[in-house]
Amino acid sequence: MKITAKQLLNELTKITNENLEFVESLLNISDEKLNFRNSEKSWSILECLEHLNLYGKFYIPEITNRLKNSDTKPTEIFSSGIAGNYFAKSMLPKENLNKMKTFKSMNPIHSDLDKRVLTEFIAQQKKMIQLLNDAENVNLNKVKTSISISKFIKLKLGDTFRFVIYHNLRHIEQAKRNL
């Protein structure tokens, strides 16, 4: 996938803003409704968002650190890597969603959750928007980030943003189905 860096960052910022607005709209809904699950094995709205918060606790500091320590210059075109493109595209919501097994450490099912999950998600998304803005000043192809499952696998920053934000979108769609 090739796209201008500016267009990529704008699209990802738009998705993040839409996710942020949706979660802000949940602040007036009761904890009972936010904790409702359609079945014993499905996630509630708060569990969907807590899952995203757990990933955010890894990716936000990782991206922040890589941006802070980069001395690269921005480039006009972002070219997705093979692995990065695969991971990012696999996260996009589809009509017949391909179910994925989550790591036990990232599975919040049956957790005792309240609206603090929403406020944490909101704070993380505001930070993500700031990181997307900061990324305008670096080369999205040359800055590499570790991924949550292995410090040895590195993705281009542009692909990491795509993966994280598409993953957020996937679970926001899941949460919307619970409303």
C-alpha cells in the first residue's frame, strides 16, 4: 500500500476522533448497560474498551519513545511493509468478522469495570491524536516500533499507527453492537 503520509495521518486522525466521540457519548449511560454482555462468552462495552486500554498501555509509550528519539525527516509517501500491511488489514472490521483469539493478558472478560475505563480510553485517544500530529515531523517509513507480542519484530511507524487504530475501530464496532 502506498499513500501520502499526510493523507494516512489525516485518515487515522479522523477514525480516532470518531472513536473518541463515540466513547464520550457513553459517559451518560449506566454502568449496568455498559457492563451488559449478549452472552457469557461475549464482551460488554466496557470489556471491549478495557481491551483497547490494555493495548494502549503498550503502544502509546512505545510510539511516544520512538517519536521522541527520531531524527528522521518526513517523507511525502508512506509505503506499507508486508507484515505491517497484513497485520493492519487483518484488524479492519469486516461484515463477517473473523474472530480472533486474544492473549489471556489482554482479555478483560468478567472484570469488575466502571466508567474509569471510558475516561482512560478518552485520555489515550487524545494522546494518540497528539502522536499522529507529532508524526508529521518524522519519516513514517524509517521510524520502527516494537509490537506488543514481540520486542524483536519491528513495524514501520505508519503501519503501527494503522494496526492500533484499526484494532480500536474493530472493537468500537463491537461495542456499538452491544448498545
